[in-house]
Amino acid sequence: MNAKAIVVTSGKGGVGKTTTTANVGAALAQLGEKVVVIDTDVGLRNLDVVMGLEGRVVYDLIDVFEGRCKLKQALIRDKRVENLHLLAASQTRDKSALSEERMRETVTKLVDEEGFDRILIDSPAGIESGFQTAASAAEGALVVVNPEVSSVRDADRIIGLLEARGITEIKCIINRLRPDMVRRGDMLEVDDVLEILGIKLIGIVPEDEKIIVSTNVGSPISLDKEKSGAGDAFRSIAKRVQGQEIPHSALESKRGLMTYLRRILGIG
Amino acid sequence: MKTRGTRNGILLSLDAKDTPETVQGTQLELLSGKVFVELAERASWATLKALEALVTEAGGTLAEVRPPGAVVQARGETQIVARTVRSGGRVESRGSAIIIGDVNAGAEVVAEDDIIVLGTLRGVAHAGAGGNEAAFIWAQQVQSKQLRIAGALAQAGGDSKTVSGPEVAQLHNGQIILRPWEH
């Protein structure tokens, strides 16, 4: 993706925005990029927990916005990976403390003065000010969607709002896919989701119990050397964000090519 | 094209006679600051794109593009929307509406005459909204849970089969009938 500042969003809650932000961010840092992940879910902050950096938060995004600290002071450096940083949300304030203007200023500074290659902005659920602020500074977007009708509906709404903001580089992550359920026809297929949303796929992350463990212990699974479905998927997504061509795994259905052909021929 | 200076910047009003060529004549100095554009009813997309390129070249910013201000769409005029209408989106037309793209679930298209969707219709479509009982709804694929024509309402059953291929919905004796479309 050309975008340096990328918002990770979904509309619906609980689909895996924060986990995606932490894991893709960590994987990008491991690939050598200087990365900062920003939590904009003021009042319900989670990204620090998922990344295992909870105890190290001193200053947060709102402190930066309101001038109580320097931007550098609020950047928490992850000790596991070089080049990975967190800018935490405030837990004791609410969304009214957010400001689109401050957000844009902060992101500009992170790029121009701090030299970050990639800024992943973890958006809160919903379409209100939290999301709007998160999106305001973004040039690109990763839309996280679960293969279920309500999640797709909300993602569709979010894509409309992103497009209205002039954000054109929008990619889809299908998260928590259960291949066995898709085979039984109990879950939406990847193609169905993409057909409705009309945006490009950047990765499919299978449902993986190890995610829950990694979240609880605060260690992104993509940093784990051990092989895991979700970890591999997040690492592939990071490579695709960088522009590498990595084929999608066999989770995609065989219908893929036919649907694609039908779509370009305009039949069905 | 009319050019006016306002307190906030330059206001350009595009009208139907403007083409990408005619806007080229605009003085670049005028476009180097904040530029607001007001579109007349039939201003073309190509013209707007040409103007946008000029503003960028002049180092200015296109601060806002306004739809035709107080101009109300004339009765019977067809509205064309050349993009997918996503969840939360709403298209209203005082005449017919043609959507080049899909109408996704959670979106609404309301037209006083016909609705034509050159894509998949998944959202709510209400044709003949002013009471026109001759209005129809046509789509390349109909997957809506609800269709309305004039005062009539049709709701999809629980396990309704989807027909692949174009379908058309029309009123027959006060009931909405959806059937495959044959030319």
C-alpha cells in the first residue's frame, strides 16, 4: 500500500480491529519498517493490553493533543521488536477529547519529524466521532470483516464513509474465518463478502485459539516463531501491505476464478 | 463558468455549457488559494476533473464541491448514480433513478418513477414513490428483502430462491410481481 497512515476499522465491534492492528504492526516492524500503532479508542483502550505494554503507558494520545507532553514522550517503544512503537489512548477520558485537527497534526509530525514509515490507527467501533477522528488522518484503510452478515453490512457502511473522505486505498481483511463452517455452507464465503463490498482482499485470517492466548498474555501472535494459522496470515498481510505479491492460502473457495470471470464479463 | 470572490475564497459556478476545454482558460492565479465549486444541474464530471487538475497545478485546494444549491430537481428528471450505493446511503429522485453499480443491503433508493439497477439490488427500492403505479424496478440481480412500488409492499419470504439474471418488478392488481426479465 502506498499509504503511510492506515486506519484499521470495521464499523462493528469485536471483529478483531485491535488484534489486527497489533499483529500487522508487529509484523511490519519485523520486516524492518519503523512502525507506530495508535489507539484512538479513548475511554476503552485495549491496544496496550493486547501488545503487553499496559504497564508502560505514562502519557497518551490525549496528553499529546492537549499539550501535556511532547509527542516523543508518549511513544512507547516495544522491547521485543526494534522499530515498533505504541501511542496509547487515554482510559480516563471519552471521545469528546478527540480532535480531527490534532490527529492530523500528530500524524504529520510522526512522519515528518519522527520518521515513521507506517502508522496504523486502531479505530473504535461505530461511525461516530471516534471513528471519524481515526479516519481523518488516514490515507489508506484496512477494513476488518468477519464472514457474517451483520459484520459485512457494517463494513459496507464504513467503506462508504471512508470513500466520502476521499480515502481510496481500502483493503479488506477477512478475519476469523472457519474453513469447516464455510465448507458446510454455514458461513459466508470469501467471494460473497468481496462481491458485496467491492474492495480488494489483502488477507484471510483463520479463527485460531492461539489468538486468545496471545491476547491474554500480551504478545502478538505474529511475533511468535511457532507456526500458527493466524500468525502466518498476519505476517502475509504485512508483506502485502509492503507491496509483495503473496498468494492467498487455500482458504479461498474454488469458485474464485469463475466468480471473477463472471464479474468482469458482467454476468451474474 | 462564473467566477466570484467570497470571504473564504474563490467561488466558481460551473454550468451546462462548460467543458474541460472552456475551463482551461481560467487564470491560474485565481485558483491558487481555496476554491469552492458550485455545480449547475448538468455540469459534466469531465469538466470538474479538468478544473480539479487546474487547481492542483495552480497550488490551490478544492475546498468544497457543492451540488446545485437551491435548484430542485425537476419533476420527471432521471437521476443517474454512477457508483455503488452502500449501506446507509440513500438516493432520491423526482423522476427515475438509474444506479450504475450495486445497491447494497442497508441502502435505499426512492424514485417517483422507475428504478433501474445495473448491478445487484440488495437494499430497499421504492419506485413510484409519489403514487405512480406504472413504475417498475429492474435490476441485473434482485436480492432485496423488500421492494415497494407506489403504495404496495413486497417482502421476500424466508427461503426465497434467487434467480440469476435480470428481474423486473411491476404492479399487477395492486400486488408486486417479480419475474425474470426477457427482452
